[in-house]
Amino acid sequence: MFVKDQSDLVADWDRLFRVFIRPEGQVSRATLIKYMDRILYGLNDFLKTNVGITEAVSLKELSKNFTDTLIHDNPEKKLADVITCLIDNIAPHAVNVSSPYFVGHMTSAIPFFMVHLKTIVAALNQNLVKLETSKVVSIVEKQVIAKIHRMIYKHSDAFYQEHVQNTDTTLGVFVEGGTTANLTALWAARNAKFHPKAGFAGIESDGLAAAYRAYDIDRCVILVSRLGHYSLRKSAGVLGIGNQNVIPIKTAPDNRVDINVLKQTITRLKQESPRTCILAIVGIAGATETGTVDPLETLAEIAQAENAHFHVDAAWGGPTLFSKKYRYLLNGISLADSVTIDGHKQFYMPMSCGMLYLKDPTALDVIAYHSNYVNRMGSVDLGIKTLSGSREANSLILDCALKIMGAKGYALLIDHGIETAAAFAREIRRRDLFELMTPPVLNILTYRICPPDIRKKLASADDAERRKINERLNTVNRRLQQIQREAGHSFVSRTTLLQNNCSEDGIVVLRSVIMNPMTTIGILNEVLDEQEEIFCSQLKDLVE
Amino acid sequence: MFVKDQSDLVADWDRLFRVFIRPEGQVSRATLIKYMDRILYGLNDFLKTNVGITEAVSLKELSKNFTDTLIHDNPEKKLADVITCLIDNIAPHAVNVSSPYFVGHMTSAIPFFMVHLKTIVAALNQNLVKLETSKVVSIVEKQVIAKIHRMIYKHSDAFYQEHVQNTDTTLGVFVEGGTTANLTALWAARNAKFHPKAGFAGIESDGLAAAYRAYDIDRCVILVSRLGHYSLRKSAGVLGIGNQNVIPIKTAPDNRVDINVLKQTITRLKQESPRTCILAIVGIAGATETGTVDPLETLAEIAQAENAHFHVDAAWGGPTLFSKKYRYLLNGISLADSVTIDGHKQFYMPMSCGMLYLKDPTALDVIAYHSNYVNRMGSVDLGIKTLSGSREANSLILDCALKIMGAKGYALLIDHGIETAAAFAREIRRRDLFELMTPPVLNILTYRICPPDIRKKLASADDAERRKINERLNTVNRRLQQIQREAGHSFVSRTTLLQNNCSEDGIVVLRSVIMNPMTTIGILNEVLDEQEEIFCSQLKDLVE
């Protein structure tokens, strides 16, 4: 299935020089540009036709072609052949996340100019860990961080004049993704709580066991809605806090964290032991599964009263702030001590780009690291206060994207997503065969196939009966999602939600994320039509 | 200094559609390709002339142009203007890491095809966190990981046939960079040591304080040469172990870890407290400052005897394994429980790409995370065992690069670096004004300006006098590096090394990293000439 090895290729200095020096001659220059043309447009056929994980070739079959584990001594292919192979043999088996029919995940179409910008970043190959390998790009990064910080926190002109290019303070950091952003936030919260004092050099230096002894604590907890992203549990695990100490709080019927339960939990924790420390309370602005937004203002109040760090995970919902119409949904975000936003989600940037913003420009001082060769004390190296070391200049992409799109451009995307999701919800409600499970607040909703007669049965069923029916429905919806995905015309994802916060009542739902501006209500109707068709022709018998 | 805002631009749906749909017409298609031409070649002028951080415009002056923190409502620029601005106004103030005269850091020229490959990755925009957003690319990733694993561990055909496409096992993971790779290795080592047992659900779940109680431990230590990368301290800090528990071991005169001191330290730690756990021993394969390689075989033996995890940080030196001539320098690496290698270093890939390899394909099971919407139990999603969530397809770049370069192509680069560094060392020794501080083993060396009469004085000086002279030399070498950097013709970095492992004897040295195949001994002679010239004309008086 692959282009045959060109065994006449050899690795020698001539060839090496050719790949390192940018070709200057008109002919070779034209060749290289032709490759770019093929990359930008050769991928197009694939991008137009494929959608889901088609099983024309099953994964298992496919993987049989990728079992050779020897690196060849001499080159196997020229660049032209590599590109051909990628276009002809790899792309058709990749996932076309840019299709408007691909509405299952938070990965979607990106504006084509993003590809140009990524190319520039690669060609410059700056390393943001230190000024000596980035210079002006470090300055651009500080500026674009201040722009987004201002959108979140709306501090004064004077504040931003003081901090935008201040080499001692940090309004935010670029990181690999939302997971690293959440980890960094909790890392800083942990270190601030267990700061150095007499006989104790701080948790970062002496470790967590010594910190607990020094502060007479035996447990730290992090409180978040049970819809919180799993990266919060992972962060607590990594940080030594323990992931079982991320305490999932039940949700209210509107899928926002239940404030009463939160308060009761806090009271209970305090009663159980005075040696439990409430390290952080996390609010979600755009839950991964339901797109819902917690009551951030109330959470901020509670966090302040408990002297806990207030973190908002707005990895998904952050850019809603662009929309004059809908930004109110995030009211209270400016009260957060820290905010996670992903660039590769609703900023429509290429993988992988996350960000963390800090209310207090000195908040990250507690995670600073120095060395003799980079990040020297007092330098302006941006790597001083990041988890990572070497790091590409994604900030340059965001800076350019803001200039090309304007706040209004992003607002149009946000409004389209929210309003199309609302229209989609109306359509789901209108169709008898479907049950809307979580109505959209932002641009995410969940639903399932649940024929009207079954719904009637469910309404009057006792617990045991209800579970039995739901199990059958779960099987149906699981199969439905799989069949549709494998058919390759459209793609919704699935997840399992709890009904009434009860872990025994797991309901398999279909999940839609509307972020592609090409995804219209017409397309979503086609997705529902296909699901109805699959159900009626293949799955109907399973519900009886 | 920047292109003026085009205030006639507006954000509207027409414009949005244009940026999301790949232009199909011949005219607009030609325009987009023209942009790529400008990106690939417009950057060329800059890449040909600039080198260091020129101070024609000082950083402070420069940063004054980047203080506007308001995001404009409407678009400020079209893509064409953004590209022009990047080429005309940003690139000239960036750092030309691809110049053969830029020999100061581990960031260098990359083959131009890497830019094409990065463009493909951006255009496909696959997300490796899960199969549903990557499909075949997950399979390619598993294959290329097996290839590099095989280069390190040389297991049998049968082993690789079993694991290359095995969805339950993990030979390695792609991560953001060396820091994340080292963190992941120590995270896995920590979790393996404090695994679940009766009454204890494991450290990842219950936290570090509970783990120490369950295992009757009060301290974990990690032992590494004092030349170990600072990311190891950072990792121990993040993981709750405490960065002061990364114990720096003195080095022998050859800058490798001193095995006797290591053994003494282990004996001392055990005598001090039976409740100290030796969690890991780390060997360096290419120290950041000196390029030296620890005696890996001996370290492996010691680690095994102490039941400690043996990690090798080969972020820099790993690709030396391509060289038939020099791979012996890394003997013992196949005994490591885990190995860090960076893609953006000696694989010559664009920022940011790190990797971690595991001897035991089940070693990362202890850091696995699942959720309802991605990384479901039993799925083949690669995000199950990585620190990060969403992640771009850098594996595709490495896979293609191996095919284009061949093992021999990489070997040529490795051999060139090692042999040019050796020639550079001979030249430094030949010149009276210089003192070679750490001779190269791989392709990194350090030296300083130290005139012959001063060297004579140093040889016969007592401690106090010696320190005084060295302080003056430190000032001279610090200034020298700065003046040369600011002149913008060439760039070496500087660091501070300890003489005789004594923390009071910090010696400022100039540091060269020879990885650019265009860097010849002729160019390095020019670098030395310039340094002699700067010293004689501006700094001579400072040593007297």
C-alpha cells in the first residue's frame, strides 16, 4: 500500500547539505513551493470526503501495515515521496476533524491561515524558554498574554502599563494544553499554601510530607463539580495530593455544581477533621460533557470565605468573553485566582496550545526555577515560571489570529455555536425518537435515542425496572454511535452521564459540540435523520 | 514601525467563511501559495544576516512597541499584512538560531523539510489524545516509538512483533519536551514504589503523605550528578518529593558522576535513616553544560542493587546511538528503566517534542487515567498514559524524518558534531589566550579567556588569591559573551561551572554546542578571532 522503497537513495554529505540549506535556485525553489501546494490542496480531497473513523479498512487490518520496527540505514524516501505517501496513504485513514459533520469532539476545522502561521513558527524555530533563543518573540508573548488577561480581568490601563512588559511579573503563561494549565494552577496553589516559614523551606523544596507536618495538616482537598475535567484528578495525583482528594460535588438539575451540597461538604470536612485543608475550589466554564457553566460568583465568595484558591477551568468556554451577547454567562470569572483557557479549542488554533492566567502577577513566583545556563536569576527568560522547558512560539500564532479575526470575528463563531446548538436542541425535542438529556448553555448538548413508548414506560417504572430499560437504551445508543462513526458520513461522540447524581444510573448519551462555522442546522438535521434511519433499520429490536 | 491598521476591515460572515474554507479558485489558490513562498523565502534575508541578540534596538526600546493591551473589535490586518509584518518587523528582532555562527544553545538549524512536515501536521490537525481524533496517526505513532525503542533496547523481533501495535502496552510516549519526559519517568517510578496494598489505594489515589505512612518512609531521594538538568529538581518539586531531595553527587575530574561519592552517599543515607527511600538514580547521557556521559553500566548496577528506578536523561545525547563510531559512548543505556530523548534537539525537529521510552512495556500502567468521554478503559487512546491531554502529531514528523534522513544521515550529523568539537578543542588549546575548561566527549565544550600570565599566577596562587583572580576572569568572560552576542555576528552561551566541586569556586565559562552541520572549524576559528579581538580591544585592562 505504500510507495516502494527507493533503495538507490544514500545518506551522504551532499544530500545533508541540500536538506539543511534552503534551496536558492529558481527550479528547486519552485519544487519546494509545489510541495506546499500539494500539502495545502492535495489534502483537500480527503478533507472533503472523509469524516469519521471509517472502517472500510479496520484498525486492526490497518495496523498490520505498521509493524516494521527497523530504522533503515539509508533514506527510504525523498520529501516528494513522503508527501505523496502522507496524502495518499495516511490522510485517508486519518480523521477529518474539519468536516462540518464532525460534531463529536472539541477538535474541529481551523481557519486555513492558522496553517500559514504554524509554518512561520516552525521556520523561525524560536525557543521561548529563554530570551537568547527568542528575543522579540518573548516580548510579543508578554503582550498577547496581557491582551487576554485584560479580556478576563479588566484591570485598569495603569495596571497593564505596569505589567505588560514587566520582566518580574507574570500575567499568564503558555503551556501545552488545558491539562498542564490546570496542573500549573494547582501547583501554584499548593506552593502558596505551604510556603516557607521558620524551620521549613517550603513544600517545593522539602516535599509534601514535611509540609503537612510543618502546617499540622494531614489532608488537602480540591472541590469541584463531578463534571470537572479528569485532568484535575490527574493534577492532584501528580502533585502528591492524591486524586481521591479531588472531591466531586453533585450537580443541580441544571448541571451546574450544587451550591448547597458544596457548602454541606465543606462543613462535613471541617467537622471530620480540623487537619483537612481546603486547598482549592474549581469552577467550570464549559464542562467537557455538557458545556455548562458553574455559578462562578458564588463559588468565588465561598472560596474567599474558606481561604481557598479559586481556579476556573475555562479551557472550553473562555473565548465566550468575545461575545457581547453571551459573555454574561461567564460572570464572576474575573474573581478567579487563576483561569485555564485552551488555544486549540475555541481560539481555533492548531494543536497543542494551552494558557493559564493569574489574577495576581506574582502568583507564579512560587513555582520559579533557575539554573546557571538558562533562566538565570533576574533574567527575562519566560521559562522561569513554566512547567516545561523548551517551547515553541504558539503565542505568535494567537497574536496574529487576534489581528486577523478581531474580537468580533471570534464573537461571530461563539454566537453561531451557541445559537446553532439551541436550534439543534429544539429539533431534538421536536423529534419523537430522541430525548434531550442536557440542554445547551454554550454550544454543547447531549441527547439519546429513546422512543416515545419507552419514555412513557420509564416515567412510571420503579427503580429496578427503570435501570433495566436504561441498560437496554444504553446498548442501543452505544451501538448507534459506533455504526454512525464507522459509516463515515458524520460523527457525534458519546459519554455516560449520571441521572440524579446516582452512580448506578449511568446513562449513555450522544454528545454534540458545535464549533465549526460550517455546521448548520441543516447538517445537524441530516445527522439526526441518519441516526433515525440506523435505529429503525438495525437497532429497533434491541429496545423491546 | 508596524504596518498601519487597516481600519476598513470588518469582521463579518463573508470574511469568516473565506478564512475557514480553503480557497478553491485558481487566483486565490495562487495567492495562498505566494504567501507560503514569502514565508519560506522572505524569512531568508533575515536568516542569512542576523545571528545573536543584536542590540541595534535594545530590548527595552523594542518592548515599548508592544504595550497595547486592547484587542481590536474589527480585524487589524489581512493575512498578507500579517505575514509582511512578521517578515519585516518581527523576524529581524528574533534570534537566528539557524546560523552556523549560533553555537551557544541546543537550538539550531533544522532541515527545511521539517517545516513542510510541520505544515502537514497543522493542516491535518489530528489530536493524539484519542483514536477518534487521530486514527491511523495513533498507529504511526506506535510504530515510530517502537523503532526508537529498538534502537535503545535492542530487544528481539518477537518482542517488537508483540508490542509494536499492542493497544495494552506502551514502549514510549511523545511529550512536550525533556522536562515532561523526566517528570513522567519519576512520576511512574514514584507510583511503582508506592503501589496499592492492603489498606492503601496507592500514592496516586491517596497522596504522598498517606503513602509514606503506609510504607513507613519519611523521605524519598533521587540521586544524580550535580550536572543533572534542573528539570529533575523541578520534577521532584512538582511530585511532592521535594527538590532538596534530588541529591547532587560530585563529579570526577572527567565531569562524569563520581561513583565513589555516589556509593558513599548511599551508605550515609542508609545510616542516617532506615526510613529514607532511594527512589531513583539518574544517569546523564549528554550533560547540558558539558556534554559528558555518566558511566551508565555502573549506575545501572548500583540502581539494581538498591532496588531504585534507573532513569537515563538522554534528552541531548540519545541520537548518538545512530553513529556506529560513537554509540559506544552510551553503553549501558539499554539497562535503563526509562530514557528521555528530545526530538527538537538532535533529531533536528521543530519545537516542541520530547519522548520517554520504557524498558518494561507495562511501566506506565501506574499513571493511567480514564474518563467517560475519552480514554475509556480498554480503548487504544494514546492519551491514557500521558501527562498531557490534547496533543499534536509530532510522531508523524519523526517518522517521516527517519525515512528521509536514514540512520546514516543522522549519524553523519552526530559524527560531524563530535569531530568538529574535538577540532575546536584542539584549536582552543593551541591559542594562548584561551583555557579549555571541559574537553568535549560528545559535541559540547566549555572554555574561557585566561591569558598565559594569569594562568601562571593561578597555578601558584593560594586559595584567597585564586578566588580573586577567578572573579576578575569571571567578569571578563561574562562581558565578553555579552559584547559578542550584542554585536550579532556569532553567539556562544555562558554558564558557571564549579572547580573541584566547590560551590565557592564558580568559574564563568563560554559554552559551545556544535550541532549545525554548517558549523565548520573555519567558522569556529572566526568566533575565537572575534573573542580575541574583543578581549584585546575592550577587556584587557579588567584582568590586571
